[in-house]
Amino acid sequence: EKGGWESFMDKEIHEDPAAVQRTLLGRLDAHGDINLDEVRIEEHDFKAIDKIIVIACGTAAYAGQVARYAIEHWVRIPVEVELAHEFRYRDPILTPRTLVVAISQSGETMDTLMALRHAREQGSKVLAICNAQGASIPRESDAVLYTHAGPEVAVASTKAFVAQITAAYVLGLYLAQVKGTMYRDEIQTTLDALKAMPAKIQWILDTQTKTVHAAAAQMADARSVLFLGRHVGYPVAMEGALKLKEIAYTFTEGFAAGELKHGPIALVDEGEPVVFIVPPERGRDVLHAKVVSGIEEVKARGAFIIAVAEEGDRDAQRYADIVFWRPKCPTLLSPLVDVVPLQLFAMDMAKLKGYDVDKPRNLAKSVTVE
Ligand code: BG6
């Protein structure tokens, strides 16, 4: 069943490219329109949507946070992302024009299910982004966008995460088409860029695995690891931190890189491992420079730096002790590649520490109690 891999997690990380590719399949109809064939919400209802609230837990919530940057940019409506268990019990403001997007790999997470029921009771439409066919969450939703990552067995989610981002991006492009907030050729170009991502993920798996492994070997004894990112790199940092704590039981935190000077830098001491997600240099220059200055700050305090950075990034090369390289891609799509070395890193760390990477202690694949 593991198809020759040492663990399901190994196998599933190596299925990241296929998960993205399959989730993109058949989303375009003969007229070149994005077509959400499994979605049964009327187009005029989509047109009227003035707010999106993503509800999810764990990794799925980080996928929602990534998607928020793209959807707000493309569709120009506010997107909130909230942990389902917090959302449910705070009397959230929902109207028939709010689209609630429930993201869940298993489709059985009780916290997410209860939140979606609450949203529907308040008259909002719910669209599920789900991996498991026919699970409770898609069954109880008004519409479903399936991720086609295939069954995910390892408790720590990997390929489902990249598939969730992909599906949420397809939804964003669809909304941009319906609402007319993007030109057709822009939508097409973005879709083409998305289609190019599986090959870029594959490039990471083919070329960066050794570097990641060496980094893990150097850091297996670390007592804590900090993850920092900005813009779409921020949820990626949190997901990287989550993976490592889930399966290697290393104490980790993910922070917004801009927060560094407002608190987390106090944690940085000689030898403290800090992982930075460095944004691409072109286009969003400002962000790149700001993240690099964060790197310099922690470097000056003796931190051990791992950077996830674009090929050819000289600042990353100069300041980081280890660089996980990413191939060039649009900033908004970079999470699809950036998370991959972090998934491998967590897995390697857990293996080096002798843990069962597929079945971490205290965790279940799907939590069916509130
Ligand atoms: C947790 C799992 O319990 O639930 C995580 O261990 C997962 O891996 C989270 O991200 C949410 O699960 P789901 O199935 O709703 O995506």
C-alpha cells in the first residue's frame, strides 16, 4: 500500500505534484470558462456574494489563510479565515450574501461540521472543499469542490494541503470570472501558472531532498524551532511549524515575520534555529527586503538560519546557513512549493528521532468530537 515508500507520509509528500494536478483537472469548459461542475449554487448567488468566511481546523485552516491573499486580490471582497470551533461560539455575522467555505480533508471534523450547520441555519450558503468523497461536510453543504489528492493516510496532512490551496484558488478564479474582477486573459494566465506548479513541486522533490535531509540531521536535537514568514509565507510558516510539532514533537512556533521585533526576537539566542520563508525578489520587492532585514536581525543574535528562497536569491545565500531553493513562480502561488521542503523537513526530523511519522502520539486523522 505504501508503494515502496518507507511511510505513508513519504508516499503522500511525493504525491504533492499529482494532488495539485488532479485537483486542477477538468476545471475549464469548452468555452474556456472555469466551470465548477460539482457546485450547485446559482451563478447569480455567487455574483451577489460580498464576503467569504473560511472555516476549518489545523492544516486546512492554514490552506484557507493562504487562499485569503489570492481571493482578496483577485475578487476584491473581504475574506475572513477562522478556526471552526472559535467561529461557532462567537455569534458570527452571517448574511445570505456571505459565502462560507468549509475546508476539510476528511470531511468529518466535528468542529467544522458544527460551524457549517450554524452558518446554514443563519441563511448563508456553504461551499465545502473536501478530499473524502461523500463525507458529512460535503453532504451537508450547498456545494462541493472536491480536492483530488487521493486518500491521505498519514495523520499529518501533506498532499491534501496543496490540493486545498489549489481548489480554493480555482474557486477564487471562478468568482473573479463571475464578478468580472479579472480579465479573461488574466484568469487564463493564472490558471496556466497553476498548471505549471506540479512540475515545480516535482523539482523540489528531485533536487532539494538531500539538502533538507542534511538540515534535519543537523537539527534533530534542537529544543525549539521558529518559523517566520510574511504575506503568503506567513501561513506557510505556521504550517511548517505545525508539521514539525505534530510529528517530531519539537517545540515550534510560526510567526508573521513583521512581528519579530514586537516580541519573538526575545526568543532568539545563540544557535536557535529559525526558518524563514523568503518571498520572491521581483514584483514584491518591499516584502523581500523586509524579510531579509528580519534575517539580518536574528543572524546578528547568533541564530542558525534556514531560508526557503527563490533560486538565485543572493541575500538568502549570504545570510542563511542552509537554503531550501524554490523555482521561480508567482508570489501568490509560492506556498504550493514552499511548504514541500517543510513537510520533508518535519518527516526527516521525526524519523531521525525514531518516531512513527504516520501515527504521531495523541493525534487522530480526523477528530469527530467537538
Ligand atoms: C486534525 C488532523 O486533527 O484535524 C490535522 O490531525 C488536520 O492533520 C485537522 O489538519 C483538520 O482535519 P480535516 O479532516 O478537517 O482537514
